[in-house]
Amino acid sequence: MANERILDVVDSPADLKLLTDDELSILAREIREQIITTTSKTGGHVASSLGAVEIILAVHSLLNCPEDKFVFDVGHQSYAHKLVTGRRDRFDTLRTFHGISGFPKPSESEYDVHASGHASDSLSVAVGLAKARALSGGTNKIVALIGDAALGGGMAFEALNYIGQAQLPMVIILNDNEMSISRNVGALMKHLGYLRTSSSYRTTRDRVQEAMEQSGALGSALMHFGRNAKESMKQFVIPHSMIFEQLGIVCTTPVDGHNIHELKEMLSTCLAADGPVLMHVVTKKGAGYGPAMAEPTRFHGTGPYDIATGKAIKKSAKAPSYTSVFGEALLNEARADERIVAITAAMESGTGLTSFEKEFPDRFIDVGICEENAAGMAAGLAIGGRKPVFAVYSTFLQRAIDQLIVNNALMNLDVVFAIDRAGLVGADGPTHHGMFDLVYTRMVPNMRVLAPSNEAELVNSLHTALVLGGPFAVRYPRGEACGVPVPDKPETYEPGVSRLVREGSDVAILAFGNMVEPANEAAAALEEAGLSVRVVDMRWVKPLDTEAIRRAAETRLVVTVEDGVVEGGVGEEVLAELARQDVKAPVLTLGIPDRYIMQGAPDFLMHELGLDAEGIAAAIEEKLEAL
Ligand SMILES: Cc1ncc(C[n+]2csc(CCOP(=O)(O)OP(=O)(O)O)c2C)c(N)n1
Ligand SMILES: CC(=O)[C@@H](O)[C@H](O)COP(=O)(O)O
Ligand SMILES: [Mg+2]
């Protein structure tokens, strides 16, 4: 049939072995078309996935997965892998509720090695697999695919440290596209640039031949190779001045990551080695789709878009995003106080710092995907007399809990953790939901934690944190704010003082942050049913308003509502506070249950969890009936 696609007959990676390199190139084009068709409706990580198509096809046509292991870093580039590992027919459900995950997910497919989504963990997982293989005497192949930005993350560096020492055979494919979400940063990035420059690697290739004969440091790095592999590696390796090779990891010359033939040739050489090899692959982010190549940052992670123009298809917004309100508020604060410094760990646009960088380039720091370093640097900046504001997603700050505790809070430093994407984030799913920050900030001595319930509260919360000093967390959700006016002149909140939203005497709902609005709607519905319901915007997660808690216990039922995990959450702290006050009262703690939450639209997920107005009202009625 004239229009039949090769893709339609690829049911597993084994089918790729039957294809010629030219057919694989045609398949790559078909896969790109499929990725674009699907993501134009679902949204997704378009540019990274388009850039990695040939790499994925080359790997799968040489490995025997799932016996061999193909480990993805982040996994946002894995769409081609999904399409050739039996998920083609469900691909249109990408990132939807109960649909295909946007990241590798072992419960979805035996070809997905680990549940990923956070950067820089692939090398640890891969070398762990290599060690497990060594212990069991196995011979399977292990390949990790990591981007140039993820390679700069601390966890990846720590893994390289072990990989170079252990000398276990594995191939690290470095997908070097010079991009993180924004442009990549850092000294490693510069080093890769040097390696990429064709003039430098061509001339050094000759020098390498000589060096090989002399068997210097380079020779020793290669001594773990089998004879044939060593011979063919000679033409591919980089001089011994480079860092990987000095760590004991052989590094290839850069390969064109969109040339299937070259990729397969180089990869088969690397797979024959009996030590660790880093295969340097150069790709173009967004390859094959003009708009994504032109705007790789926007197409890193996008919502639905028009295929012809690449323009975003957006629903009209009733309010600005919390992120943009934060960005504007921080800019205003920075204009008034030159000590303020903004830090991001590779999330400049995602955290709303683009305008800040433009206006205050010297006071803007992007450390790359290095949350630990960002939090550690914040401590140094604070000790040095600056007021650092580390703007970071809730899920990624999990990487730097230790630095928050030891480097910042212990010294009671003036540092603000501006925690974006708190609560459920949606299509990215369990790796990205911000479910834990209420616990991991609240538990730390000296920390003060604010959960603004709308954009005006956010502006005031940031101001309060900067004015009062000491270690602060201000946490706010992904997406649209409430549409209330923001103050021209922000106010400073008194610690531990809540805001009464609605008075009532039968039930008291103590709501935190994003949950104030649905709590208030639930109260309105319950009042129609004849109940008098108080709603308190608790505002402070720490210190809590102990007087509001005491008063709440005078009603028939105290209800806490948070968009974080209930276990160890702030509702449990309200219970503890009641115990401290020696007050006995029925309490209902509502929040995210003790399990991982799958992907889906946040409103829908909150409904499923009973955390929308309807669910809150129903839970209260049920509890009252049971009393
Ligand atoms: C710990 C952590 N921090 C931040 C992110 C957000 N993030 C996802 S992909 C990405 C950039 C990855 O760049 P690179 O590794 O070079 O892959 P590319 O997208 O260029 O293919 C970032 C910052 C993350 N997933 N995990
Ligand atoms: C893969 C990854 O970690 C990021 O690209 C993330 O998906 C961004 O999320 P937002 O869309 O909320 O900025
Ligand atoms: Mg990159």
C-alpha cells in the first residue's frame, strides 16, 4: 500500500534489526511526524524528543532490550522509544489521565528501566545495573542516554566518579545539543563546546594516533578495551587532556546525532569495549520541525500548538500565572533593595526570572541543573551580605533538602526559597507533583513557611520574607492565579497570624494556600444546606496561628485542607497543636493521600482526590454524620 508507514509494522525493537540504515532514516521521519501530530494536541516535551530520534533508533537496533538496559535521563526525550516499544497505538493518550506517561515508567512497559523525570540520575542507575550484572555474572549491555545539561548535575558527576573507578562496561551517550531548557550554562558546557569544534577534534585526532602509540595516560584509559575495539577506538578518541578520559572513561569524538549510519557504527564500537565509554553525540534540539528548532525553549515543554505555525493554542486566561506574579514582584523588590539576588537551577523561564535576568544580569545566577549547589550558594551569598531568593520547583527542591537544613536554616540565614509548582502539577505526573514541600520545609528549625492563597497574598508573602529575614519558604502552585488585584505597596505579615475569610460556628475549615478558594466554595455550599462554616486562610504554615486553631476547636468539627501529603503534613501539625493545648476536638485532615498521584489535569486530579469544593463539602458532611 502506497501510504503504509514503516512505523506501523514496528511492534518491538527487534523489528528495527530488519531495517537498513536508509529505512531507519525513513522511520525517523515518520516518528517525528507522529510526535508532532500527537503533541500538537496533547502538548509535551517536543524539542528534546525530536532531537533524540536517531539516537534511540540506533540504540534499539543494536541492543536486545529488555535484556539489555537502555536508561534514560529525565526521560523527556523518550517519545521515539515509546513508539518503537509497543506503545504506538496508545501514543495519542500521551500525558493524559491513565494514558502513556511523558517519561519512562516501568509499570507501563518492560522496556522502561526506571521511573525517571528528575535530571542527572541515569548514570547512577546505569552503573548500579552494571554492578548488579557483575555480581550475577551477566553479559547484557547497558546504555545510558544523558543530555549535556543533565550531565552537569551533581548526581551525574558523583556517578562519573564511581564509573571511572569501577571500570564496568557501559556506554554513556551524551546527547549534546548545547541546550538545557534555556541555553545550557557552566564550565562543562564550555568544555563540550571545545570538543565539538570540528577543527579541534580533527587535528587532535591525529595527535591521538601518536599518543596511542606511546601508550600514555590515554593508553591506560584504553587498556580495558578488547583488542579489536581498541583498534577501532583509536580513530574516535579525544586527547588525554580531557576530563572524562582522565577520570578513566574513554570519550569518543563527536558524532552527528542525526546520522543513523554513523551513530550505529560508533555505538557498536563502544558496545564492544570492556570498560566505560562516553559517546559524544551532537544533535539539534527540535530537529526536523522548524518552529521547535527556532524556539527550542518554548518547545522544550509545550501545551497544544498549531502544527503549521508552531503557535501555542491557549485557553484564554482569567488571571496571570502565579509564576509571572512572582517574577514581577521579585523584580520590584530587587529595584528597591540591591542586595537581592535571584538564583535558578536551570529553570529561568519556568520560575518567571526572565525579566529579572534582563534587568539585573549581575544579580541573576543560573547554576544549571544543580539544586544542591544553588541552595549551597544561597548560603554563601547570604553570609556575604546578599539576600538570595532561590526560585525553584517544589519537586526539584527535594534534591537540596540537606542544603536547606544544614547550610541555610541551621545558621538562620536570610534566604528565601520561592517554591513554585507546589501541589499537583498535572501532565508531568508523580515525579513532578509538588506534594512534599509542606513537610520538608515545615519540619526544619528556624524555617518560616508561607502559603499564599492568591496573587496578592503571594506579593505580600515575598515581601514579608525579605523584610523579616531568616530562612523562609514561600510556596505557590502552577498555573493561573485567582484574579484579585495585587497591591502596589506590599504589606508585611505578622508571623503566625491568619486571615479570616468567612465566619461560622458549626465547622471551622483551616485552609492552606491554594486550598482556601475551594474551601470557601465548600463552605458556601454547606451553608446552603444549613451549616454555619468558618473558613480561615491560615497563610502561615509555620509558625501556625495557634489562636485560630484553638478557636476552631470550639466548633463541632475542625477541618484542615492542604495540597500536600497528609502524612507529616500541616494538618497533622494542627492535631499536634490541639494536643499541646490539651484540647479534644474532632478533626478531619484533608490532603493528598499516602500514595503517588498519577498524571492528569490538576483540577481533575483534585476532584478525584476529593480535594475540590464538592469533595471537601462531602467529606465534611460525612464526618459530621459519623460524629
Ligand atoms: C532535578 C531536576 N531539575 C530540573 C529539571 C527540569 N528539567 C527537565 S529537562 C531539563 C533540561 C535538560 O537538558 P538536557 O539534559 O541537556 O536535555 P535536552 O532537553 O537538551 O535534550 C531541565 C532543567 C529536572 N527534570 N530535574
Ligand atoms: C522535564 C521537566 O522536568 C520539565 O521540562 C518540566 O516538565 C517543566 O514543567 P513546567 O511545564 O511546569 O514548567
Ligand atoms: Mg541539552
